[in-house]
Amino acid sequence: MDLQKFNQKYPELMKLLDEYGYSKSYIRKIKEARNLILKHRDNPMVESYEDLYHKVVVPKYSKRTRDEYRCTIGHIYSYVEKGIFLGEAGGWSGLTKKESSYDKLCPEFKNFIDTLRFCEKETGKHKNVKTIVSACSTFLRDIQDSFHITHMKDITEESVLGVFSGKNRHENACSCIKAALRLCEAEYPSGLCQNISYMLPKFTRRHKLYDYLKPDEIAPLQRVLYNSKELSSRDKAIMKIAYYTGIRRSDIANLKFDNIDEEKEELHFVQQKTGVEHSIPFNSVVGNAILEYMLKERPVSENMTHVFLQAHRPFSKLTPDTVTAIAARFFKKADIRQEGGRRRGLHVFRHLMVTELVDADVPREIVSRLVGHTSLQSLESYLDADLKGLRECAIDISRFDRGKVTTKSYQSFAADLLGDYKRYAMDRDVWYAGSNIYMRALDCFLSENYPSSVALTQDMLEEFAKPMEGEYNKQYSNRMDEIARFVCFLVLQHKLDLRAPHTHQVALSAAKSKRFPEILNCVVSSVIEKYRIYCTTSGKWSRPKLFVLRSFEEFCCKKYPDMNELTQEMVDAWCQKRMSEGIHAWQNRVVVLNGLIKYGCRNNGWNILPYYVPTPRNQKIIHEYHELTDDELYNFFYACDNFKYRRQNPRQARIWGTVARTIFRVLLSTGIRMKEARQLDMQDVDLRYGVINIRHTKGYIEHRVALHTYTLELMIKYNNEMEKIMPGRKCFFPNHNDKYLSNDWLHGMFHRIWYTYNDARATTYVFRHNYATFNINRFPREGFPKSLFYLSKSMGHSTIETTMYYYHFTLHTSCSIKESKQNTIQEIIPDRTNYFYDYDEE
């Protein structure tokens, strides 16, 4: 630093600041920067203004103070060293920023970034070139620092996946890097860019739920908007435009006087995002706010084009980032959304406007035109905040808590004996799912084999006691125990001359999960390991995929031990349909292997064709699901409320009972998937507004569910009880260790509760199926139901066509559609054969 030059130029700078109308507070900060410069004039570490900032200010002060010093020191530096007064030239600071990732790159990597900038300038394909350049620079710097690679040709798949693995995952950067590689392909004709692109993991871009404005947040916003004296006229005008028109921040920043039609009270402008002309009316509140700013506060400037200007010289137009900062100050004044991670931008007002219009039954075409959307599909992302529409899809389950059981009567000649035993066991709380299953089996056995008999004999029991085909030893043992209890009842209560039947030996044990050897050495082993690392980095590795690929690996080791490379014959042989395999299992097994084949062809030079399961185009693959009846639901919830959890740990039994009584009711009322219910966190459930935010879902689209009033009361009661048992828990439906419930636990609990009084075969998915069909049956028969959009959103479907698949199971509705639209019924109800997806292309 030249102090002599500084002492000469500093008084001139202060005079210019005063002439250009800089505020007293800013001039005071300039003086503080001067004092800091003089204080460290003899410091050997400080040789320049950049050293003063980076070595003195940055380590000592907070971010806000650092930004202030960077601005003021940069202002002094620009005038003293360069002779540039920022009040005239514009600019935020004359100091250079901290060394960027680009500055740390080796020459060849820098050359790639320079080539990227040149190609983008020539083509003009990407508006967000700064984001792409930043992502590529960071990616290449990580490869350079972590793996000591300085040449593009030396980049390996291991280094690429290493950059994106663990805590260093940058999902959003992946698409930017791929765009950059595609853009530079012509400059690297050897195929280098394409090879690197193949090495990049395939992340699934998640669609997160939008942080919409809560009802209790609107009143504080309106209070600040109309009554606060701390906001400037400019800030109020900007916030009122956003609140009443919902236009984007970039359009507000670029708003010009020519865009305002005072006679028609409309704004006409070209949208910055889409480049499409847009017109929107504004009310007197917006017009008066703009007029007040122009008359009282807008500075006198040569810029007579743009409406909103910076508050300080050189009075340039606002940037979108400045508009976002104004919105953040506005939310701070209202004292809302100050928690970490909450949205504090203007888009929340755009979101609020759309949801209010949709809630007021304004036609979708008009709503889309008002907010400037180019497609009607853009409105679907706003439906998650329309709680009224979502709540209409919730099912009222209060009628299923009547507290009585209705079961089917037995059909055989021993119906009276079986009925007496059932009532006897129920009165003593010893009737359970096994009792119902085995007594029904005995009733069917007697009806089929002894239709004309009138009395139960020992020979009949001995015949029934023989092991059934495919019965495991544990199942046989449980069946014999129940028959022994039944015989004991008949002897004691009915004085029959019977005894427990002879028990046979059963060698067949239940199949355990298959264990593969830890180390297999065959032609595909190394590629499978690479593919595992690739899928793990991409977040797409799963146990079913592991089982299928290890099965294929074991097949290759046994059938082709001497093969040095994978052949088409090996793939076709393994992909053949098995005797006991259904079309769904066959298709899903082959899909996993096809993902490996595509990876091997792309990254390892395989020349193998994927195997495709032949499915007739006109064949519809439809699951058969049981349609729930009211009596079955009465029985199920009665059994759920009275189920005895025989655990040695009373706390664990209490937790299980409390969770089971609530989680199955939530599944029925909301239709959410079993995985979504199991993996609910406490932060996902808003009991104040009756909303569940589904983050851990099947696909990549998060969704929101609004609770019925009765279900909300149940969940509040459940939460209060769980807080007494497990205070401060993280999972909403926890196990005894405050972890997510396992899939097996929920399936097993449903089985034990369902079959206590019901006979029809069912799984937990029947609740989701019943939720969809119940809502579809409520839809109007004529026209396209608007509620179908809300049902699709509530169920977390990516497309409306997926929801319409459930029309297969609504007999009355589908018949009505078929009568009115006989030629288009196949277009309305989609073909499920197209819904098998490739795991590698998720």
C-alpha cells in the first residue's frame, strides 16, 4: 500500500462521497476502514489492500462485517490506486474475490473451461453458463486435488465416482457437467467428452415439496405490508406487486415504465424466464404504491427506463438478487420464516396466488394465463398447497369404530361345534389369526370330503392331521396345536369321545433368505462390482438388485466356469422364464440384468444385446386386489384395538400396540404407501394444520397429504400418548429403539390382525387400493373430474395416467365410462404393460 498516495487521495474521496449524497452511516464506515488501514500500516503481513481484507478482516469479523469492510476498503482501493470512483462507474467493490476453483486448475483443465466459455458464446444454448462453469471448475479441481490427475485423458471412473460419493455428492452439478461435456464434444473429436459423460453417476432429480405460506403467516405479512413504517416506499411497492400479481422477481427487477398501462391498469412485459409476452391486471393498491415510490422516494437519475432503482449511486436498476434481499428483510420485519431452510423469496406469493385461484374454482386455463405459464401442466406443482382440495380425498374412518365383530358362518356339518369353540375362545381372549385360519381350513376339509356326514369322528381328524403339500414343519406344528385345543374343548364341553390326532414328522423347513458366497470369480464379477459402486453413488442400489445380480453371477460360475468373456448365449440362457415364475417376477428380474448389460456396453466395451420379455401388446397386466367390505374393516379395527401383544418387555408391547392402532387407520384414511408411513419423521407431520409431508417415497416426487378431521384427532391423541412413552422421539411411528419400523413387522402385524376375524386373502396394499377406488367412485360420471388431479397428487403419482389405472377396479364407474365412450375406453384406462421401468434409467 502506498500510504503517501492514500493520504493525498483520501480527502478527495470524502469530498466526492459528500457531493454524491452518500449517507452519513456509509461515510462513517469509510472512516472506519481508513482507521483500519492506518492501524496496520506497519504490519509486515499487510502489503496490499487485498492482504488487509483477507489476512486481517476475514479471520476476525463476522460475515456481515466482512461484507461491509470489503465494500468500503474496495471503494478506497478503487479510487486511490486506480482513480475510479465507484459512485460514477458503478460496482459493489473494487477488491478481487477469493481465489476461485478455476484459478487453482492446472493448464489443461483451464483450457477445457476456456473452451466451454467459447462454445457457449458461439452457440448461446445455455443461459446459466456461470452455473455450468462453476460446477465444472469445482469438479475438475476435486479430481485434481484428490486423485492428482492433471490431464483429461487420465480421468477414470474411479476418480469420477470418488468425487460424487459420500458427503461430496453434488447431484445438481451432475447435469451441469454433462451439459458442458456435450457442448465441448466437437472440440474433442476423440470421444473423450463422451467417455467422461458415461462415467458420471445418474442421479434422480427429486421434486421437493414447496414451502407454502401457512394461514397464520399471512396476517403478519399484511400487517407489515400496510402498517410498517420501517419499510421504504420502494420495498413496499415491490412487495405489493409480488403479493397481488404473483410475477417473478426477475420481471419485477426489469419492470419498465413502458410496461405500465395506466388506462387499462395492466402490466405488459416479456417474461425473463420464458421470453413470452405476458399481461396481467393490477389493482389500485399496486398502482398507488408505485406512484408513491415515484413521487416521494425514487432518486433523480439518468435512468428513466426502469421503475425500480438502487437506493445509492450510481442508481442502477435492481438485480433479481437485490429483490430477494428485499423480500428477506420483509419476512424478518414480519417475524416469520426465520428458521433455517425456510423459503424467504417472492415466489411464495406467486405460489399463494395460484393456490387461492385454484381453490376458488377459477378455470385452470385462466389461472395459467394470469401467472404466465406456457403449459397447463405447470399448475400441477401448485396443487400440493391446496389443502382444501387434498382434504376432500381423505376418507372418514370414524364409522369403522363400532366395536363389534361380524364373521361368516361355517358351512360343514360341524358348523355348530366350530361356532361354539370360536365363541368360547373369543370370550377367553385366546382366539387369534391361527385359530381362525385353521378352523376355516378344517371346515372346508369337512365340507369337501364329508358332505353327507352328520357327526365328527376320529378318522376325520386323523385324515385332517396328515401334512399338506408344501406345508412347513412350523406351520404343521401350529395347526396340530390348534386342533388339539379344539378336541380338548369338544371333550370337556360336549363330552365327545375324541382324542388329539396323531402327529406326523414334517422334514420341510421354511426357506431362508439365500446366502451367496462372499467371493465369486467369474467373467462378470469385476463388472458387477463396478456396477455396484456406480449404482451406490447414484443412490440406486437395493437388495433386490443385489439378489438378482449375484444370482446371475453364480449362474455364470456354475454353468460357464471356463469362459473368459460374457456372451449372448449366457445372457439368453439365464433370462429364460422359469417354471414357477410369473410375468411380473420374470420382467423385473430381466430389467435388473439389462441395467448391468447397458452399463457394461457403455463403460466396459461389451457387445451384448439386452433381453426383452415378449409381452403381447393387447395384453393388459392387472393386479387382482381384494375389495374391502365394511364388515371386514369393522372386524380388522376391532381386532387391532383388542390385540394382545405377548412380549416380556411391557414398554415394547405398549409401543407396538399404540403404533398398530394408529398406523393402519392412517393407511386407510390417507392411502399413503407402507414405506411412506414407516419412514415418517416428526418434522414431516404437521398436527396443527393436519398435513403430512411425504419425503421418503417410492419415486422422486415428494408429495403432501391432508388429513381428515377424525384422523387428525386420532394422530394428536396418538402423539400425546407416545410422548409419554418415548419423549423427544425422531420417528413418528417408531419401534422400541426409535428407529423406522421394518417392512416385515408391518406385514406380519397386518397378517395377525386381519386373519383374526376375516377370511379373504389381503395385504396392506388393500388400504391404498381402497383409498383410490373409494375416491374414484365419488367422482361425477360426466366430464373430467377435477378431483382426479388432487387424488393423483395425494397418492404421489408422477402422472395422471398412473392414477387412472385404478379405474380397472371401479366396476360402476368403468361401466359408466364404457357406455358413454365405447371407442375411447382403452385410451382412458392405460395399459400397464408399459409401466415396467428400467432400473438403470430411473
